[in-house]
Amino acid sequence: MELIGARRLLEGQPMVNIVDVEKQLKGLGYKNLRRESGKTLKVLVDGNRQEVMQRLTHQLPGAKHIRTTVKSSIGHIEYEGINLLIKPSAVQGRAAYGLGNEDLLAKKINQVLTTVGKPINIIFAGSNRSFTASNITEAQTVGNDTTGFKKADIRLTGQGNVYNFSLKKDNAEYWESADTAFRSEASIIITKLIRQGKVRLRKDPTSKVYRLDRSIAASLHPEEIHHLVFGTDIKPNTGGVLIRTFSDDDFYYDAEKNELTIQVTKILIDVADFGDNAPVVLIRNDATRAGVLADKGMRGIRAMIVSASRVRMGEKKAQGQKLLRSSIVYV
DNA sequence: TACAATGATGATGCCAAGTC
DNA sequence: GACTTGGCATCATCATTGTA
């Protein structure tokens, strides 16, 4: 059996480092590794992570399965001073948080540009309107740049023109977290509803987490919606919000017209475009979060911006007197 | 001071349970 | 069985803290 780090040190042998552990894991058949830091290594696997966790713990002499860690729900393995996290390979990288949609859009546009070799006009064709971006020479994904409340996911540029678009998948009902932005408002709403006896806030006796007995949905002013959805960089004449889960079939290039037509479900350039499905604030339990009452020492209550359709079922039921399982309070 | 570790937050997707 | 909802798993990124 190999000696573990501390004993090696005592016996004058060098401590193993992360490179040694990588080599050892590769020798055991774990080829898909990602270094997180000098002490943390991700082992990316397909299939059941728990099984891999148990197997690896047995395969690595002296390895210990630490069950409580913030880095992974299933814990991690401590081995030779290195923390090993077992992560699913399928949800790493951009695909993990929905950036695949903007990647596909940018990739398809740039493919056409490369093939054509000159600026093209791009027409986004939605059910409610169409939008033309003229003389485009490049598509960039810019979703990572959120400084100054920028919302654009993709930027089209060419010959002095700059167009910014935010993307939402067809099935996306979530707009963003609002723990920070709505902390004070959420706190006021909760306090008011507790006073009115419409909701109750209880501390879980087994933890420090608080729970509401009912979720709370609060409407937003049009100006708030505009700020949340369009941010500081999406303007009506030079961009908008594109609703679509893109696929290869959505793209058609007409060589005669030099036009790339991209099918989208809907194009939003104004709050009125939401119709009756405008975003609302949903205040709900989430035991993993510090949340909107954290400054009062109460963890576990989260604020999110979601589509009205996400909470509408409860509203219909409320109007019909019979409530669903936990129901929602509307303010 | 630089780097690593840790914690908080924003974001997306999935699934179990409740209801019709 | 289909649909809705709440809860949670998991990711990236950024800020803060700790340490060599």
C-alpha cells in the first residue's frame, strides 16, 4: 500500500502534489479531470456519481469520503491533501447554465459569414414582429459581461452598427435572482403580510433556516420590468429580447437577397410586448440561500423574478377559492 | 503581496409531489 | 396521466478572507 502524505513527510519522502494525484487517477481510468486550484481537482464522470465516489474512496489508499462540503451535494474525497470532487461531465462548461443557446446562435451566424465572405443582413422573424440587423460582419457572445446591469447575451456588429440581444429559451420562466435587488422591498412585503396574518414565518427547529408557509408573488412597476429585462444595453432600435430555443432548422440564408433569416418565437422590445405574462417577484423558501432576510439573521427566504405564467396556476385556483398544495399570496 | 480557499449570488434545469 | 409548483442540485463568477 502507498504511504499517504503526512507519513511520507515524516519519513523524509516528498509530499505528493496535485500532478501526482492526476497521474494516479488517469492510471485508474479517470481521464476527464479538471483542476480547480492547487488543492482541488474535479473528476468528471458519466452515470452515478455516488457509485464513483464509493469506488474511488476504495481505490485510493487512505482516501476519506467527507460528506459535508459546500462544493458538492454528495461530499468530496480527501486524498493526499487534495480535495477530489466527483462531478457530472454532461453539465460542465457553457452547457451547464444555458449558454448553449447563445453559442449556437453566434456559431450559426458566424458560419454563414465565413461562407459568404461579406457583410450580411440578418432578419429575426418572430410571431409578433421582425427585426433587421444590417451589414453584420460578426456575432459575439457577451453573456458573461453583466457589469453596469448589461443584459445582452449576443452582440452583432458590422460597418459601424452594433446590435445587442438578450436570449431566453422558449420554456424559460425564470428571469433572474433578486435577493440583492429586492432585499429591502421583500423584507417590507414579508413584514407587512406577517402583520396582516396572511403568511407565517417559522424557524426550522432542526436548523437555522426560516420558512414561509406560503410563497408571495408581487407585481412590478413597468419601469422596474424594463430595467430588469432590457438592462442598460438593450435599446428598441438596436436590439431586443429574443425568445427561442434555437435549432439548426431556424436558420435560412437567401444568397440572392444576402439575407439570413432566423426564426424566433417572439421579439420583445418593450414592456407592453409581454402582454399578460410580465415578470413578477416571487418570494419563496430556499434552504440553500442566505436570502432577503439574511441581514436580520434569518436564512432561507429567496426572491426571484419569474414570468407571471409561473405563478398563474395558483392565481386561477385562488380566484376559484380552491388552492393548490401550498398556494401563493398576491400583493 | 500574490495566490488559494471559501462564501455568496446569479442562473438554469430537473424532479417529486400535489392536484385535477 | 398531464400539468403545476416548490425545492433543490449544480454551475460560473465575484468578493472576501486566509495564508505563505
